[in-house]
Amino acid sequence: MSDDRKTHRYFAQIADGLETTGAVELAELGATDTRPARRGIHFQADRASLYRINYCTRLCTRVLAPIQSFACPDAAAIYRAARGIDWSLFFRVDQTFAVFASTAGSTVPHSQFAGLKLKDAVVDQFRDRFGRRPDVDPKTPDLWINLHVEKDRGTVSIDTSGGSLHRRGYRTRSVDAPMQETVAAAMVRLSGWDGRVPLADPMCGSGTLVVEATLAYCRIPAGYLRPRFGFQQLPDYDPQLWKIVKEQADSRIRPLPERLFYASDIDPRAVSATRANCKMIPQARRVNVLRVDFRQIESLENRIILCNPPYGIRMNAQDGLDETYRQLGDFFKQRCKGSTAYVYFGNREMIKRIGLKPSWKKPLRNGGLDGRLVKYEMY
């Protein structure tokens, strides 16, 4: 096994723009020597911290454990390196696996081809040793294997998360273009909201912001509903230690006070989706979700407002969209005195339409959208 495993070095993947904020969160959860990189953070952690990070991180999407780093001048090098790893340490022939690969500036033509070479090496090794091969399950495998090839270096890692951590398990219902859970959690964190003033989302969609704010306030681990994690496949997995880490994290959970949240949407499907998703988290069942057009709301004063307005994916008519943003700006100015709003713009053109002076703008990617989180203070 490589030096990375002996030194307990890991790489946490995170949305572009959140690397520095993510490094702070990882340190809070026990990581040391955090080094933000492009779309991720290198860090060190002992076993307990690795389990805690996977269970509690709200911002990171996967935590990878590098097991082999190698010179990669061509695709054949991927096969050779992967054949040199003893895969029976990580999973059995009757279990399933999947490979996800990425390449950057490499001579290997594309990531799918690179991933195929790694898959072939794993399958061939099992066939040679045991006379049969494990199956590939691209959706819910027992083991996720990651391959990243950058220029002429390749790294093979085990995904200690066991699939993307943005899949929290509470989203049973959705609307068009929902916000990714990790991005919603980042909005809650970047707003600095701590529960001292109420929080409102007047365009709640499927309720991702409201649920993430509930998880944060109630100190519910982001992985609370996940049935299992990838670290349970590592050779040094310690079930007793995981039980202790989980119990410690769960012991911090606290209830949600009455009337801390206001959530509403004009679309009855959105209201129904938010209610269904809130029901998945016992503490969020107290969130009152109303069907109301934001233009009809009397006032949202002295609170934190988080919202992710429609940005063209959900609304086809551009004229209607321009008008909606202008009216949202008017609503903030006229009926939200003493409040601070954090608005996510999936379409940056709309920042001009709102007609308010931003306190700051931060780049924040949501899926394939190069969006902006913008802060507005209403005095």
C-alpha cells in the first residue's frame, strides 16, 4: 500500500469556489494539515476523524483515500498499476464495484477509456486468482474506485464516502432544477446564520435550503440518513470506533424551536415537495410551509433570507423572468427592512435586474452552473 495510506492523507472533493470554506469545516471535524487545491482539499486525518468527516461534512462531496500514485505516460500504465494493487484487501469476488475516472491534460484520450483500463485490471486480477470476476454496479456498488490522471501522473483512490455525499437521503420529492444539497449547505454557512434571528425562504422550491438550515441548526450530521459509507470497506475499518464516533455526533442533536423558519412558494408542487422532504427529518416536521406568491407576503423584517429564485431553467419566458427579479428587488427594499438576503443567481445576468447594491458576491457552482451567491443588506 502506498505512503498516502500510511500517513493517512486524503483528498476531499468540493464544489469550485468552496475550497477555503471547506478546509475550515474539515479542520473543525478533526482534519489536520489542510491544503486547498482545485476543486478539493488535501488533508490528514486519523481513523476517527475520517469517519466523523464523512458523517458530518455538509460541504464536501466525496473523501478519497489514495492507495497508489504512478507515472502514467499512456493507458497501458493504468492497467499495470491497477494490476499491482491487491484488490482482495478491499472487497470480495461476490461483491460489486464501480470506477469513476477523470483526466486533465493527459495523453490518455478520455476519462471513460481510462476507467475501462482500471476496471479490466481489477476484473482480470480476480479472475486469475479466484477463477471468477466481481460484477460492476454503476449505481450502488459495494466499492467505489476513483482514478484521476493529471498530465503524466495517475492516482488510484478508494472512495471512503461510498458515493456522493450530497445525496443526504431526505429528498424524496423534487421540482425542476433543484439546488444541490452541498451548495445549499454552503449558502447557510456563508450567511453566518446561527438561529438568533428567524430564517426565511420565500421561493423554497423542493425545500433544500430549509432542510439544510434545519440540519445545521439542529446539529444533525449531514450523513444521518445514509445507510453505509465507503470507509466500511477499508482493510483497517474499525466498527467499534465508528459506533463511538456516530454516537458522539448524534448526542449533539438538538430540537428546532417554534417559528424559527418561514418557507413558501407560489407553486403547489414545490410546497408539497418541501413538506414531503421536511418529513424525512424529524426536527424539520415543525417547519411551516405555505403556498403564497412572494409578492403577497406582508413583510419579512429583521431576519436572514436565503433564496434560489428561478433562473431560466425553470422559467422559459425571459421577459417574465426579468420582471420577477425586479419585483423581488422591490420586495426586499419595501418589505424586508432590517433583513439580510443571500440570493443564489444561477444566471448571473439577473444580478443587474434586481436593482439593489450587493454587499458582496461569491462564485458558487451548482451542478454545471457557474453561479454567484450575492448578499444584500436592507437597512
